[in-house]
Amino acid sequence: MVGEPAEGSAPDSAAPPGRRLWNRRRPRIEEVGERPDYRFTLANERTFLAWIRTALALVAGGIAVVQLVPEFSVFSGARHVLGVILIVLAIVVSATCYRRWDANERALRLNEPLPPSRLPLVIAAGSLVVTLLALVFIVFSKGTK
């Protein structure tokens, strides 16, 4: 079986670290369970692509805030704070969406419930923080004419 030492060989703990990781790899998607209805697989892929579009939109928004929005008078780095938060959210989405796709695909193949995700909560919380900060920056900025 994958991940178990061959008969007569040293136990896993005696193997070099790289070797242990190789033996304990996750099976490829094609090796797990049964092939689900293609509509579910396509829906999972569309969701993955939607997360990628969300990440790209967050990056574009972060760059736009820094480059196009006039400076707030509250403090000179206000635009950069908003831009950095948006880009960090994009990094989180990009780093998480493939794992989410993989977990959903495995659950579909094993006929199990889809695993819960915290990603929508993270995006909602991040959007709330950016919106509240933007509101504070706008309200407390002195108008220039």
C-alpha cells in the first residue's frame, strides 16, 4: 500500500524526510472514488474560476485605489492601506481556491457532503474592513476645492 514501508525495509521514521513525503502523497483526483456526473465537475470548475476572477478583481481594485484615487487628507498612506488590504485578500483567495476545488472534487467523487469553507467569510470580513476604512477616510478628509 502507498505510504507503508516495503516488507523488510526500515520503518517510515528512518527514511529521509523527502522520502516520507513521497510515500504519503495524496492520490491523484482520478484515483479517488468514482467519476461524478460531469455537470457537478463543471460546476465545481466554474466556481474555481469565479474565485480566480474575484482574486483578479481584488488585485485590480488594490492597484486602482493606489494609482487613481486622490490622496486622503486623513494621512498620506490611506490609499496604500486600502490597496494593500485588497491585494492581501487577493493573495488569500488565490492561495485557497485550488485547495477548495480539490476538496470539493474529492467529496463529489466519494459521494460525500461538500466540505465547509471559510473563504466567503474571509472575503466578506475583508470587504467590510476596506469599506469601513474608506468611509472613515472620506468622512474625516478635509474637502479640497
